[in-house]
Amino acid sequence: MESLDYLDAVAAPIAAINCDTDQILPARFLQKPRRDDFGQFLFRGLRFDDAGAQRPDFVLNRAPYRESRIVVGNHNFGCGSSREHAVWALYDYGIRAVIAPSFGDIFFINCLKNGLLPIVLPEAVVLPLLDVLAARPGSHIAIDLPAQSVTLPDGSTHAFETEPFAKQCLLSGMDEIEYTLSHRDRIDAFEREHARVY
């Protein structure tokens, strides 16, 4: 998993309310193995037509949004089914953070477990930001995870909250299993002690 501390990148606006996990990663791709590049399936039904041609009006098909590493969404981003694959698709495409006024609960948790930073900012900040990003393609947003702050294209800075353990994992580039294995010596010592007692 790629570590995340400071990110200054192009942001893509996804203005639809209730952008669900089936839009992010259509159900027909759920049987693919994790080793596949799920980025190619990201927003598949919105990015491509039935013949496989790119839809020129979809944001990620337009320069310079193609290089986006940040997505700014609307209310209830990632709602719907609990599929973790939706997060894999965003991550594999190169997205490292999603900013929205609210998220689907399971999607939010899946983001943190898979190296993607979900950031909740107030509607009064996000809705004008969506307009700015649409009007000024290529606008950058800067995210400082250690300081838990976001700097928008207008230079304004906004604080956000994140769970401390998830923050530690993102900063170190470890998922929960890798974090557990980083304590292998202590685990082995505990097991040896446990074996002597019993």
C-alpha cells in the first residue's frame, strides 16, 4: 500500500448526489481477482459506452482531469452496496483521497482499510468547490495528512478529522494485516510465554 502524507494534485469533481458503489464499480466486475487492475473498471458505465468507446463528457475522460489523484464528491458518496471493490477501483486508478460532505458508512471504512483517505468537509465548502473545479479544470487541492488540513484552489485551508489508527496506517503505508505483522516479535514472545504457562 502506498503511504500518504502530503498530496498536492489535480482534483476531479463528481457532482452527483448519492454516487453509489455500483456506479463506481459495476457489479459485473466483482468476480475479478484482486491482482487485476481495477482502475480500468472505475466508473465503467459512465466512462465508456456499450461499444467500449470513451464518453467525452465524463470528467475523467477530459484533460487535465485524467491525471486526478483527488475526487471531490457530493452528499452520500459511496452509498449502496458494501463492495470493497469500489475502493480498489479508485485506488488502482490513482485516486488517493475523496472529499465530500458525507459518505456511505461502509465505503468510508473500506477507504481507510485500503489506503484511500476519505475527508468530510462541510457542504458550504464542498458545493462551491465542485463549481470551481468544473469551471477551472486542472485546479489543485493540497492535503496535509499529518496536520489534517486541506488547502483549496482559492488558498483557504480547512481542518478535517480522521481516526488516529487509520491515520497511522495511511502515513506508514500499511494495512491492518501489515501493521499486525510489524509486531511479529512481540507476538512471538507472547506465544512463547503463553506456551510455557500452559
